[in-house]
Amino acid sequence: MLKRILICIGIGLVVIVIFGAVLYLWDIDRCYKRIQARGTVIPSPYGDIEYTSGGSGPDVLVSHGAGGGYDQGELIVKAVLGDKFHWITPSRFGYLRSTFHSGATWDDQARAYACLLDKLGLKKVAVVALSQGGPSALFFAILFPERVSSLTLISCGVTSSATADQAQANKKGDKLKMIFQYDFLYWTATKLFKKQFMGLMGAPDAVVTNFTIQQRKLTEQLIDYMNPISLRSSGVVLDKTAKMPNERIVAIQAPTLVVHATDDMLQLYHNAEYASSTIPGAKLMRFEGGGHLLMVLEQMAIRPVVQKHIMHNMSK
């Protein structure tokens, strides 16, 4: 009797493993096909640059966060820009089909943005950045002030820190970096341990528990769009090692809007405080909750403010 039970358990486990493997292979193939179906690649002195663009209206350059690419840029467009703007969403260095160079800096990434805009015939743009897309956006505003009509930083990294809180946030980043190396590991972690993974992404349990259906759908899409993660792992390494802008942001001339949550556990709130106090004339939009998924949780509050900020400064 015991032998029969063990055999049944063994067969059941084999069936589960086979089913899981088939589901993984089907889903990851879908993800590869999704990213290969879109994106234009152009050459530049900084290697290949991949991007997508769309919409009509004022020109906006979108700088995606860690684990992203042009597809995450498009989700940022969907969340905060809508159909009122002509958007350009490049994949940053090491993401998808954009070249990764060992030793590259965010200054280099900013110059690559300028090359892309030159190719597209665009002289001036508004810039919207999310999370670790912040540093290269800041450097673009520093190096090319005449090309930036406004700057919007949503939950962005800005400055380095040696505090205990930052050390804890760095540990979360290190865990994400490890998961971000392998398609199967990332896929499995996000399917089986979704709530824990959201915690690694800087969202407190209270935020995740209180998601609406729409907020959960957008968050799950944001996580799903990081598949296949192996095509983004080089970019994640750069995001973890490149030097933050720090005090150089004092040179930024563009009207700047800083949007951040005080309970962000990945890009700590001191980034927002530093940016708003150091960038001349910067405005801070502070939220008491939302974590690092603030863009999702407070989309309806953030969206009109960002749009107004862009439109108002386009006319100057």
C-alpha cells in the first residue's frame, strides 16, 4: 500500500514538473516573440540603440528603469503620458538589442540619447524617467541643457548614500540582480512567489495587499514585460555599478518635477529630497504610500500633474 502511494506521488510530481516545463517554454517563447516583433535599431558611436516611438504631440523621451527596455518605456507612456505626446522609448545600454560596453557610464548613455534624437531630427524634448532610468536622464539634462524642456523623475535614483537604510535597499537590489540573470529563475520567482518578488521591487506588503484590480493588472504586466530577463541582465549590471550623478545635478537648468513615495524601499526617499533641494527650482510631489510601485498605485494622481508639467514648459 505504501509503495503504491509513493509511486502515485512520484508520478504526480513528474506530471507537475513536465507541465511546468511546458508552460515555461511556451511562455518564454511568447516573450521572445513579443520583444522581437517591435523595436528599431540604429547605429551610433555608442553602439546599437534600440527604440520605439509613437503618438503625436510634444516630443517626450522616456528613460526606463532596471529590468526594463523599450517595452517598459511603453508601459510608462501608458501609465503617465497617454496619447497626448509623441514619445520615444529607447532601450538603455545592455537592455534588449542596445549595445552593452564594459565600463560604460551614464554620461555615455546621455550622449547616446543625443545621438538618437539627432537621428530622429528632434532638437528638444521633455524627459520622463523611472527608477534607475533617473541617472542617465539627469546626465542628459546636465550635458545637453538646450535639448531638455522639462525633466520628470518618478521614484528615481539620484545620489549615492552610506546609510543603514540604503545598505538594506542595496541588498534587495543584489537579490534582484541575481534573479535577473536567468530566464527560468526570474520566470519561476515571479510566478510562484509574486508577492515576495513585489517586496524585492520595493513595494511594502500593505501596498500590495490593497491593490485594486487595475493596479494589480498593471503591476503584473510590468513584471511580465521584464521577460525574457536574460536579454536585460547586462543593463542591470551597469545599473548597479555606474556612478550616480550626486552633486553634479546642481547644474540642471530644466524645470524639474520629482515624484516619490516616502515608503519606497528600493530607491529611498532621500533621493527625492536631495534632488528637490539641489536642482534649482525643482518641485517635489510627495506621497506617504505607494513604495517603489508608486507610478502604479497613484497613477491617477500623478498622470495629470506630469502632463501639465510637460505641456507648461513646452511653451517656454
